[in-house]
Amino acid sequence: MITVENLTVRYGELKATDQVTLRAADGLTVGLVGPNGSGKSSVLRAILGGLHESEGVIAIDGQATTTLSSRARSRQLAVVAQEETSDFPLTVWDAVLLGRSVYLSGWSSYREADKSAAEAAMRQTGVWAFADRPLSALSGGERQRVLIARALAQGATHLLLDEPTNHLDVRFQHEILSLVSSLPLCTIVVLHDLNLAARYCEEIVLLSKGRIVAAGEPGDVLTAQLLEPVYEISVRRVDQEGVPQLLFSPRERAITEVTRNEPISMAGLEG
Ligand SMILES: Nc1ncnc2c1ncn2[C@@H]1O[C@H](COP(=O)(O)OP(=O)(O)OP(=O)(O)O)[C@@H](O)[C@H]1O
């Protein structure tokens, strides 16, 4: 379980999150959603312990993260960050195996168990066929799946993902999130695509301007009433087989559509 209590993140004068409190239970996938700049990544970074200017208490399985060594934290918590790049000429196999480095001591080399875990994670995410290819030669989507494989290979019980579907085509967006949500892990995932969040997250936390606007089951949070003021866009919800699915239209277009049968004025177009 991951618990975040009264988290306030500051970047100098700017307050990126304000008293954020949330809880992600074991086995559940919690979606963190909200407009650009609403503080989603800052919450993830704080959980990872990468922010010095933050107030509040963050605990993993009841233990405050400030009391965990970085190695202990890495064994419990895996992360798939946005746009991760490496200057090292790694193959896909090397990159995934790196997830096992938290189990190495000193200069010891990888054991058979490490290699089996890496292979299993690669097969699970569909990147086994790329094992010998350089990481730098993969498409963005393929690379993203490799990073998820590395997180799985790490064997952590808690998983943080920041926009994992960014570079994925539609099929892999669904495959990866379906995989992530089926894992028996405590997962917090930042998603921009609210329809994917609706389908694959058991709980949603909606952030706006650094504060939590709503939290709960997708059906309760992904409503036009809550989303429209936060995103400043028109929202229509169509529930499909019990899953909320949302249709969006810019507010200006909604107004234009009302008048679309009116004759188009040619004024200003004539020479
Ligand atoms: N390193 C930083 N230094 C200064 N300000 C930052 C830094 N990182 C984020 N911010 C600011 O903090 C606020 C929250 O940013 P954050 O990245 O957490 O939002 P987000 O919801 O993840 O955004 P996005 O959806 O665009 O990725 C924004 O106003 C952003 O400009």
C-alpha cells in the first residue's frame, strides 16, 4: 500500500501540490489524472523521494519512505518515467537486466534467477524478440515496453508509471494497461487519456491546480460535472458495458455547432 498524507511540493515560490492525501491499496491500479501542470508528476516524484522541498508523510506498506534506504525503496518500488533516455549503448536485454541490479551485492554478477526474471518480464511485455537490439534503435513505443519490462523484472510490489502509453499505438495502449492492471501490485499511474483511465483503473484521483478535486471509482469521478470545470472542455459521457467513456468537444466548437446551419458569410473573403 502507498499512502500520501498532506503532501505539499514546492519549487521555490511555486506550490505544485497543496495538501494532497491519497491511498493506493495493494492489488489496485490508481489513476492520477488532471490537466497539464496540475501536479501529477510532482506527486510521483515525491513518492520516489526525489524532491527535497516537500512536506507531508509518504509511506510504503506503512513505513515512511524517509526511513528506507534507496536500495530498500528500489526493491519495493519500481518506476516507469516519462521520456527516459540513456547515453549508454545498452541492448534491450541489458536494459531489462538492469532492473535486477537492486539484488546484486558488490561486484557480483547476475544469477540465473535474475536472467529468468528478466526473460519472463520481456515475454510478458512482448519485447523478447528485441532482446539483442540496441535500446537506442527502438521506436518510442517499443522502448516504453522495455522500460515496463525492466520495472517488472525488478520484482517490486509497488509500481509508479508516468504516462506509460505516451508513445504507444492504440493496441499497445490497451495491452500495456491491461497487463499493468492485471498485475497483483499496488500501482499508481499518471494518465492523460481519461478513457484508458476509466477502463483500466479501479480508482481515480483527479487533480487540479495541485489539489485533489475528487477521488473514487471511475464512474463517480469521471463525470461531466467534475471534469468540465477542471479541463474547461465540454464532456459527454457514454457508458459502454459499464465502463464510462467520454467524448470531448472544445467549448467554442459546441457554440459553433449550434449555428452551423446558418449561411456562411463571404464578407472579408471577396477580393
Ligand atoms: N523542476 C521544476 N521546477 C520548477 N517548477 C516545476 C518543476 N517541475 C514542475 N514544475 C511546476 O510545477 C507544477 C506541477 O508540475 P507537474 O509536472 O507536477 O504537473 P503535471 O500534472 O505532471 O503536468 P503535465 O501533465 O504537463 O506533465 C507546474 O506548474 C510546473 O510548471
